[in-house]
Amino acid sequence: MRIQQHKADQMTPLERRQAVIEGRDYDRIPCIPFMGEFKCNLTGTSVWDFWHDPQKMADTEIAAFNRYGYDRIVIGPNTRGITEAMGGKFIYPEKGVPYADTPLIQDYAGLEDMEIIDAKKNERILTFVREAEILAEEAGDIVPLEMSIGGPFTIASNLRGTELLLRDCRKYPEEIHRLMRLITESEKSCMDVAAEYGFGIAMADPVANPALIGPRMYEKFVYPYTKELTDYALEKTGERVSLHMCGKTYNIWKYLCRYELNELSLDNIVDLERAAEELGDKIPVAGNIDPVEIVMNGSKEEIFQAVRYCIETGRKMKKGYVLATGCDVPDTADPVQIDWMMEAVRRYKK
């Protein structure tokens, strides 16, 4: 399947990105509707193949891009692939989002047997490497490409179980740090491979939501490892990280501003006006249209209104702005809803 520039755009996403970086004029606001398994609906790809067949994975990404013409393609391994590479398991339903099986770590004695992933040898990670090879060849001169490595604390929750992990942060803090070190080094190995194919790095760490762990726990168990990873990504790939954080993250914004970020993607429950005031002169911001109430369930008029509001607010972001959904669009959404979102982006231009 060949990748194509969208007929309604004057620039390719790569040209648009370069114009933004250089401060030159560009045709419209960059836009990224996060879609996940939703993309399977466009090609009839099974959820299993979307995560395990490199050619079908790449074809699905290209099909989605060709239809909508958004501004970045992001592939795995994500938290799911790295969890599996470290020995964890996921269930892949016929339809819907995969979910974690019984946690791998039943007690911390098992850490002795866990090894840091070698991304060049681990067969689970090599699935995504093969997809990266295809997309680097087919799409690399049209659209920016990123490899998502997920977030270290969320990977830890997949391996241990969220409730136990949160308990253990208080009961067994040293063991949590050991686990986080194994995960962090494994993610670095994935970054090394991403750099070889010219991919940037994306991260999302939903379990590190301060509503779950609070700012003190975030500072102790999440911040040092995420800071290390974002620094490493810039060193290895030459690109800053695209980070998505779920939930109301106001009380950890001071930590997020210290990372090397290409953008901070905000949950739709975050006040974008407040983000413009408190973050806009510090880091680039992405966000944050409601993926359920607006993109999936909204009328065309409501989608247009939401896009226009975000673009008008995004103009206040001195460090830059990307229009995005506040999280993944549900896989049950009608594909035409995203057509409307992208039409609105092109209607309101800059």
C-alpha cells in the first residue's frame, strides 16, 4: 500500500513540521487524532494482527493516514509490547482493546530472573522493528514517525498489577526501584532501535496519573526514570519525546516541564485555557478534544465548535500547539467522525 499526501493539504506533515520548527508560514495547525485499535475498522484488520503481523500493522497505519492525513504515525511496542517482551501476557479479544492477563510478578524474588530487553534480539520487539522497517521505507519522506515505548510506571503496573504496585510503593520501595530500573533500561534498548530507523519517541504513562499515585509518589517513583528516558531519547534520536498524560495533571506540571518534550499531550478533562497560561511559555502543548462525547458522539457542528475552540486557545501557546484528542478515540466510533474533525482543522487553518 502506497502512502499519499492528503489532497486537501498544501504541505506534507513533514514539510509542515519543518516550517513550524523554522518559524516559517505553514498551511494549517498540526493535528493528531489518537486512534489505537480504531484503525482496524478501516482495513478489517483483526486486533491480533494489528499487534503481531508487521505488514498488516504497517498497512493499517498507512490506510488510516491516507484517509485522514494527520501529522504523525506512531507505532508500538508501547507498554503492551514491552510488558510482553519482559514476560508478561495480554489477552487479545476478537474486537476491542487488549487487556492484561494475570500479572507476571507474584513476588519480588522473581526480579532475579528478569533480564533487560535486548531490542535487537527479543522476538516480541522485533515485530515492531519489522514494521518500522516497512514504514521508514514507505512513509518516512511524507510524515514524521515515532515509536511509542509506553511509560515505565504503567509497564510496572502491567507486570505486578496496579493495586499491588501502588501498595508496594509504600511497603517495598526498594523493590519498586529495582523493577523500574529493569524497565527503564529495556526502554532505552528500544530507543536505540528506533534511532536506527529515524523514528522519534512517544510515551504515555496512564497509571502515573497523580489522581492514582499523588505528586509525592510521582516525584519518587516516576519522575527520575521518565527524566532519564526523555534525556536519553534526545541524545539517541535527536528528537524530543511526545508525552501523553492521562487525568488532571496540574499538580505535577512542574515535573513535566523539566522533561525534554516535543509536546505534552493533555487529557480532555484538563482546562486548555489554564494550560495556555501556565504551560504555554514553557513547553509545546497538544490537546485536547474529548474523544468520546465530542469525537465519537458529537454532531458535526459540535466537532467543528470543539476544534475551533482548541485552535483559538492553542494560538496562546508561545512554545507551540498541536490539536489532538484528549485520549484514544474508541474503536466503536464511526470513521466519518474523524473525517469531520480533520475537515474542521482544514477549515479553520491556523
